[in-house]
Amino acid sequence: MSELIQRSKAIRKNILDMIYTTRASHIGSCFSVVDILNILYAKILDVDPKFPEKFDRDFLIMSKGHAAAALYSALAHYNFIPFHELADYCKNGGRLAGHITANVPGIELSTGALGHGLSVGCGIALATKKKVYIILSDGECDEGSIWEAALFAPHHHLNNLTVVIDYNKIQSFGLINEVLNLEPLAKKWRSFNWEVLEVDGHNYNDLYTAFTYQTNLPKVIIAHTIKGKGISFMENNLAWHYRSPDEIQYDQALKELSK
């Protein structure tokens, strides 16, 4: 897994460059989900970057669409889009919008209005019988539509559906347990008849084991992550849901990612 660790640093460097250059936001949310995306593309997803729309493929929906820079960077590293296009992030005329848009190769659904990805994913899983992976943010689980879909999936025996919750425990206005406490999160999903696995969302061995775990139920992986993972002054800091780094912070972050 050492190769994945090095690639995760490279993905984070790209995210840092994109957000610094455009003065965009959501860098903390991007950094927390990098390792989840990295393991999916490297070891789990059956998707051909040369033919990303072929019918016989796995589906990935990143419902937390505000972490667009993380997905775009991962798509570049796994040959869906050229690296030079990352420079167009959040720029007029470019297709890499600040929230995930489906006109980019490898992206199944435009997201960012939170709470829709799981419902759409359930429909794809039911209709196609292909493997479907959905990445949710923890704050997104405040949405009632998430729990409607959570009821739907086991009722229709969607054992080809895997949900990953990027549980970094900070949402836009504060700590999860202060804004709207989700705990006991695992028990909630189990009570809805899901297979529930809890892992360190930055540990590739744990993630791989969870993704490859076989079950006859729809599966949810609660991935405990760190907002701003990889940059000391960003980690677990609500401010980096919104802020973009200045020149000094950019240089410091780049040094930390280069170690």
C-alpha cells in the first residue's frame, strides 16, 4: 500500500494547487476523502477510463459534491482526464466546476445539493444490477432523503450497493455532535437492515478489507476521517471548510505534503 500513500500525497498536492490558485473553498472536505477515492480507483472500481460510459461498469457517485477538487484530482491520476485540465478548476469556460458536474468523464451525477446521491444510487443499483458505490458526507446524513433511501435499499435487497460515509465529524456550521448529533450512527444503519463496517478512513488495509467484505445486505462503511487530513494546521479545523490558503500557508502545506 506504500504506492497508494505516495499517490494520496500527490492527489492532495493537486487539490492544494487548485484551491490556492482559484481561492476556492472546501479544502478540508477534499483532504478527508482522498484516501477513500484513492483506494476505490486503485483497487475496487471496475471502470475503464478509456470507455467510462460503457454499460458493463461499476458506478461511483460522490454525493458530497462540494469536495469536487478531490474527485477531479483522482480522475486525473487515474487517467480519466488530463492533468493540465486541473488548472481550469473553477474558471470561466472550464468544465471543472466548483461542485461536481456530470459533463466530466468518469462522473455519473452532478452533485452538491446534498442528499440526492444515495437515492439515485439506489435506482442505478436496482435497474442495472451493477455494483454501485456512494460517498456521503456526515453532515449530509442530516437530510431526510438519506434515510428514505436507507429504507429502500434493504427492502429491495440491493446487496450490490455500498455506501461510504466520510465521517470527519465537522460540517459547515460546526461539529456534527453539536449541530445535529448522528450517534449512535452504526446502530441507526443496522436498525435499517444494513451491513455496517467501521474503519479508519485513512488506513488502506482497513478500507480494502471493508470494500471487499462479502454480504447479502446493502453495505455501509463508516470511515472515520480527519477534516483537512495531511496538513497540520488544517486538521480538525472548521475554518478550512471555507478558507483557501494564503501564500505562506500554501508554502507550509506544500512542505508537509512533500515529506
